[in-house]
Amino acid sequence: MPGIDLSVTVKGLTFRNPITVASGTFGTTGEYSDFVDYEKLGAIITKTVTVKPRAGNPMPRIFETTGGMLNAIGLQNKGIEDFIEHKIPYFAKIKTPLIANIAGENEGDFSLLTRMLHKHKNVVKAIELNLSCPNVEKGGTHGMKKKARMKDAVRAARQETDLPLFAKLSPELGDVLEIAGDVLEAGADGLSLINTLKGMAIDIEKRRSRLANITGGLSGPAIKPIALRYVYEVKKNYKVPVIAAGGIMTASDALEFIIAGADMVAVGTANFVNPRATLDILEGLRAYGVRHRLARIADLRGSFSHL
């Protein structure tokens, strides 16, 4: 039997397979190229880009914890102008759809970022709106807590492009199902679920925080059951594309999300543990397809049934 067809089509955009990477976990350009052939991935999601350069939070800002890791990077990046000048040319040489992750402090930022990226739609094939970073004082879960501001951000981006827009949400924002409906109504084409959950860790000898920022975003296996629940519930209530993220370490994890309805699966924390995690997961999907005599990954998506 021929191998399983892993291709995924979202809003007219076709990905060779459902495997992508979570924003901020795969470097900025070619850091992982010694381990991963980028052209074997379904898509690449960039590290978050902001209007102006950001230095990020002070050190220490990463801490490994039970079942995952805490990070308080603070959206460190060199800004949109540097992204266009140096990152776009790099990804233009790669035949893998690029999804640009952007964050702003207000709707004006989202508008400007989207407008600038739209001019490079030959490379940028979709945009992920980061509405839920827990590690910044402005924007993220702080500035975007109010529904009106989230909707304004989505509307602002929508007015600047016809590229697919994915709104990245976290339970830190409130009722995910309700917010999902709000951002979809405002113009988002799909959702990315879920962003990290805010957590903290204490050094008991020094009685101090393990992170200079005190709190950070918890990612990894510890949040997988929560992420899986939200993907399932959102797909059940809204027939829209979903990029799933949250503790996807193995092919089995990815398959759970796909069975729950996910269109794409974003590998994040696993990249720090195993730089080849994306390709290992991809091979696992192929093996599963052969084992279960599946012709297409689409036949598996949303196939979850109650006991």
C-alpha cells in the first residue's frame, strides 16, 4: 500500500504535512538546519516579530521544571525591519510555507506589521497573531485581556491582508471558547491553541524565584491534556482550522491532537530536548498511517469518538 498522504489544505494554502514548529522554539533562521531539513516540514512558524526591537526580559529567563519548562524570554527580537531585511531573504530560499508570528501593544502595531508582511506574501503565506504572550508588560495577556482589544487587533490585521490569519490564544485570556468566537467574528481564519500557561518556580535554598521575571510561560508535556481539551472543544464548536501546540513531544502526542481535530501540530519544547523531534514525529505519522492502512491524514482528523 502506498504511503499515507499527509498533505493539509487550509484556506487554499497547501502544506506538505501537518508538522510545524511553535513560535520561539526553532531559532530565528537556520539554527536547526544541521539537524532538520526545513523542506521536509509542513510549515515554519517564526519567532515573534514586533514593530521595534525588544531586548527581552533579564536573565535568568528559562527554567526546566517537572513535565516541561518555564520561559520568560519577553519577545526578544530585532524588529520588523530587520526581519524583512535579513529573515525574509533566508526563508525565500526554502520551499516551505512561512507563517509569521507577530505581536503588538495596540491595534496600530498589528496593522503596521501585517501591512509590511503582506508586501512579502511571496514568502509569508500566513500570519499568526500572538494575542497571549504571558511574559510582556504591554500587549500579550496584559494588554489583550479585554475582548475589545483582541478583536480590534484582529480587525486591524484583517484590513491589511488577505493572507490566512491565525489567532494564538491561551487560557490565561479567559474563556477560550468564548474568545475564539470573538476573534473569529473579528476576522481570524483560524486559531492556534494553546499558548503557554503562566507559572513560577522557587529556589528553596535562596528563597528566590528561578526566573528574574518571577513568572514565565509553562510549556511541555505538563500542559498537553489542557491543550488537547481546548483543541477538541474548539473544533467541536467552530469548523475552522486549528494549529495545535502544547506538549507535543512524540508522534503519539501529535496523533492525539489530529484525532481531536487539529489541522496542524506545532512542535515546541521538544525541539530543545531533541533537535530532530519534528522529523521523528513526521516519521511516526507515516508509520502509523501504514500500520492502520490510512490513505490520507484527512481521514484521521477529527475521528475521535466517545467510549
